[in-house]
Amino acid sequence: MLATFGIVILVVFSALPVRAVYLEVVEAFIQGDYETAYRDLAPFANSGEAEAQLFMGIMEQNGFGAQKNLEDTANWYQLVGSQGNPDAQYNLALLYGNGLGVPLDHSQSAAWLRKAAEQGHAETQYRLGMLLIAGQGVSQDVAEAAV
């Protein structure tokens, strides 16, 4: 599982300008020093860097470097999802769909899934299709689900 998160952090930060601090964040994370990774990442997230904000949400959702806080997680995903990031949109949809850190709201879940699906996010397209088949949070539409 930690190897997966190590890969995720490398992918997330590969889109960012190369900065020594990001390399330090990756190194700290891979070494299991989540507190340092979280502390070093926070200023960038708080200054508006979307990829840093996404990773803050991931870290808070899993309790890496900070106490697990699903309300803060949802806030990070909302912030980044509103900027058009499909990964954040997908993650926020899952929180709404399960009532984690936000009220259970299948309509909100479907709305966030739709935003990410329209950008080609494959897992989101599948999940949105399942909601369309079931009519959960959206009007049932088997024809649209098949697309």
C-alpha cells in the first residue's frame, strides 16, 4: 500500500515545477516521515498550488502526517475539483457517495462524477455509468450509461 502512495506522490509531483522542496517531500513520504512531508507541503497547498492541495487531501484522508480528517479532506478536494482537477472531482464524488466528511448526497456525488467523466477519467466514467443504470442521484438513463 505504501508503495502505491509512493507512486502516487511521484506522479502528482511530476506535474509540478521541479523544486528541491518537492523532492524533499517525496523523499520524506517514501521514507515514511509523513509529518515532514505534510509540513513541507502545506505552505504550497495554502498558497494555491492545486497539485499540492490534491496531495494534502490524499494525506489527510489517509492520516499521513496529520490526524485523519475527512472534513478537511473534502475541503481540499472541493477546492481542487473546482479548478477542474478530475482526480479531486472523483475523490470528492466518493466522499459524497459514502457520506464521508460531507453529508451523504448521491446527487452531489453524481455531479462531481460527471465533471471528472467529461474529462475522460476512466474509473469515474464507470462509476457514473453505474449510477445512471441504478438511477441513484441522477435520472435513470441506461442509454447514456452505455456510452
